[in-house]
Amino acid sequence: MKKIIPVLIAVVLIIVVAAIGFGTMLLDKYSYSKERADLTEYFGVRGDDDVPIILQDEQVEEHAKLWDGVCYFDFATVHKYFNDRFYEDKKESLLLYALPDVVVSTKIGSQSVSVGGDGSSRDYVIARYEGDTLYVAADFVKEYSNFSYTLYTEPNHMQVYTQWDERQVAVITKDTQVRYQGGIKSDILTDVSKGDKVVVLETMETWSKVKTEDAFIGYVENKRMGEAFAETLLPVTDYVEPVYQSNTRDHKINLAWHAVASAAGNDTLSEMMAGTKSINVISPTWFALSDNEGNFTSNATAGYVSQAHSMGLEVWGLVDNFTNEGVDTYEVLAGTSTRSHLISGLIAAALEYDLDGINVDFENISLDAGEPFIQFIRELSIPCRQHGIVLSVDNYVPMGYTDHYNRKEQGIVADYVVIMGYDEHYRGSETAGSVASINFVEKGIADTVAQVPAHKVINAIPFYTRIWETNGTTVDSQAVGMEIAQQYVKEHGITTVWNEETCQNYGEYQSDGSLFQVWLEDSDSIRVKLNIMSKYGIAGVAEWKLGFEVDSIWDVIEEYMNQS
């Protein structure tokens, strides 16, 4: 018996130790971790002034800054998420915002702001540079943009809302924790109490992904929440979207460009209008940028306008950026002083000559001039709106490389967006081809009305044809009017056939090793283009240019103009 007792004791001890070990293992397996996540690491806080952004229900890659208790967004973030109408004038260190009737301006680094000349101040620096990066105070951006934000500290992060859609929420039914991942061993992000409300982002079998009221995104056990229900956030109530009144007409526009290379060209108006039908707007090519200071040359005369008005025509004077050499469009438009000087001059000319409109024909705009260009259109629209002057803007057919023309913004602030529905192939093209095939024209219209209201879109048609010569790898062409093109076809015995792909009469012949080709613009091709324009219900038609057409083309255009 004495020998058995020690053995029994040993066995009992082994069982006890095993039980303790097993219990500890079970306790470790099924107990909730009390480890807390490093929140600075969780949010990715990069320093004391860094503020990660939770936009709607997702943390974005962009961060804000916190200086002197004020939140700032970098300029790229402002444009991307809140409002791309803010303009940075790097040349004069200004931050601008164009409203329908005035321009808001502040000197970068200042607390003062001018609204159409009326000054006021804020109790913070409105905009400031950090290195080469411009930052704008969130509160100032909010004055002109529809969003809300809440700043949290320890650690820094901010909740931002730009939309107020319906969402699924649930109420916490028992004090618990929000964890980094779905599992009791995952680190704790934050505590939530009974009665707290969370946004339910994703529901799984036993856990749900949620966002707390202070913008922590993690996981909570389903048994700690009540049933999810729909809730709509209260939208911002202190922001009113600006209304940009337009000077659009209540009838179709038929605009003909009149090429006026000198003052003497004004005397050809009667000659150019002879035989035309249904034109209601004449656009003489009068004004051209002449230097980088915002000056321009002018061939305008009051007599021309008076004569045009007597013929029932509105006059929309054209200004271009390519007639005079040595002009850098970026240099003219990027600086507020030169841009303002140009605008003042154009408005003064419009009022002096009693113009009905201004037609902006700025071409080959470089990428860096894109934002200055659209700021110019915004600012020019203000006095045009005030004086009842129609503002129209000419654009290439939309292509990826012309996105910086910002047709969507043009469609908001300008009265008409004109598509130059030609130059599909041009002198310098690597291959011969149509000036304006039907697919090219329709795509241009479709892509434009996707960004601009149809009642503001005018499509311009060509009154010219290119005669192409291809010799080996050498391709060249010349642009000629309709009558000359028809004479060329006749003189060279070319038989033309209707080409369904381009919807044009096509002809060719060979001579001395060269292939000569024409895709004619004539009544047949123009009629198809006008039918497409009717299909999209756009504002009207424009023609480049008077003097290149044959009289019969006006019957086709008049038919389009008379359609309801």
C-alpha cells in the first residue's frame, strides 16, 4: 500500500497538470485578446501635422494637414474630391474662384479675401505653400463646395462626406470592441458601448465589418449588434450650388464664319451673304492675340455690325490665338493680370462695336495651358453674362489628347460649345482620308453631348475638301472649296461613287506614279451630317467658311434649320 500511494499521487499530479494545461489551452483559444492595435500605424499617420482622410466609408490615399488647429487639403485633393473650379495662379501667387457674377481672390499666405472687390478676412491663413505644394484650408474650400468633415485627434484622422446616400446601420447591444479583423484574437481598434450606432459595411457569418461614429473601420461580432436598418445621412444645408445663367437663344443657331484678314475684308459681307439662306449669326475673324501681355489686333468696324444687324444677323466676333506669331497662349492666360487685361479688352470691343457675342477660337492649347484656358473662359463669362453677350467656344472633336479643354466646364459657364467637326485628316496627316467622315462627326457630337447639354452644342461642318496626293511614303494635300473640288473632279475625269463608310462621294485617279484622292464635301455628305445633328437635338450648325460653298448647299441647310 505504501508503494501504491506515491504512484497514485504522481498519477493525480499528472492528471492535474494535464488538466491545467488543457484548461489553459482552452482558455487561450476561446478568450478574447486584449491587445490593442497601434492606431498611428493603423491610420498611417505620418507625423504630428498629418491627417488621414476617411472619405465616405473608405480611407483614401490622400492625407490632409493640421497647422495651428486648421485642416488643409493639398490642391490636387481639392480638385479631385471637392471642387476643380479653384484656380492657382502660380505667376502671381493667387488662389481664385470664379462665381457666376464675381471672382473670389486671395493672396496665397494671407487671411484676406476679395469677393468681386469687396474685402473680408478669415481667422486663419486661407492658402499656403509647403515647399512647392499649395494647401487650402478645408473651411475655405467648404465655403464653395458641397461637403462636410469632422476632425478627430489621438490619433489624427478626419471623416469627410461628399454624398449623403442611404446606408445600413446597427445599434450596439452590449459593450464590446471593434477589432482590426474578424476574430477574437485580432487586435482591438476601439471600444464601443451599448447604444452606439455603427455603419454596417459588410455582413459575414459571425462578424460584420463596420465603421464607428468616429471613423474607425473594423469588425464587430454580430451577436453584439441589433438588426441592421436603413438610414440616410443629413446633407449639408449651408451650401447653395451656384447658378450660371446662359444667354442661349430659343431658336436654332446657324453660324457662318467670315474670314476677315484685314479691315478691307469687311467690305465683302454683302458678297459673302449673297445666295445664302437661314444664316442668323455671322462670326467675322476679327481679333487675334498679338503678344503675351493680353493685347490683340482688331479688324472690327461699326459699319460691318450695323450692316449685319440690318440683314437680321447677330455678330459674334471671333478671337484666335494663332494668327499672329510669337504668342504663347500659356503666358497670356496663366497670369491673372494678363488674363484680365485680355478680357477687359474683349468686352470693351464688344461694347464699342455693339457685338452680340464673342467666339473664342483658341487652338493647339498645350497641357499646361489647359487650366489657365478654362479659367479664362470662366472669367470671360462673367462680364459676358452681365452685358448679355453670347460666349461661344470652339473645340476640336473630342479626343483623349484634348480632355484638358474641359468641355464639361465650358458647358456650364459658356453659352455655346462649338465642335469643329472637321480636320479628321489634315495637311500633315500620315495617310490620306476624309476631312469629316460620318463616324468621326457622330462620335464628336455624341462625346460632346455626354458632357455638355445638347441645347448648348453647335456642330461645325466643312465647306472644303482636301485633294490628296500620295507618292510612295510622301503624303500631301491642299484644301479647296466645294466648287473647285467639283471642277477638279470634272477636269480629271474622275468617277465618284458613294462611300457608305464615310458617307461621302469618293473618287481617285493615278498619274505619274502618284495616287490622287478626294472625299467630297457636297450636298449629299452635308445632308447626312445634318441628319445626325438632328438625331442628337443639338443647338445648331456652323460652317467653315463663307465663300467655300456652292449655293445649292444652302437649300440643304435651310431644310435642317426648318426642322422642329
